Amino acid sequence: MEFIKTHPARIYAVLVAGLALVVHYVPDLPSALILALAAAVLGIGEAVQRTEDGKTAAAGEDEHQDQAATVEAGE
């Protein structure tokens, strides 16, 4: 579970690439199924983006706190 929290964008990319290969090599799939999967992929992409944005924001806060501690220490 920790791996999923750490690398959601990588997992998402692999799954989307695999899905694209399946759609390409299995032409008999119903178009409704393909459209439903495309909608699901877009929704999951939004969740992955929010996770990555949260990680970026947390990293920025950590850096800001480190700088504030350095200034307070008089360095």
C-alpha cells in the first residue's frame, strides 16, 4: 500500500498504457466498454493529479519551515 501512495503517477501510466494495448490488439471490444473505461481513466487521472499536487504542496511547506527555522536560528 505504501508503494501505491508513493508512486501513483507511475502506476497510472502503466495501467493506461496496458489499456491502450488491449484496445489496440482486441478490436472486437464493444465501443460502450471502451468509452466507459476512458471515462474511468480520466477520473483516476484526476485523483492521481490531486495526490501529486498534495505531495508537491507538502514538500513546499517542508522547505518553507526549514528556511524559517534557519532564519530563527540566526544562520
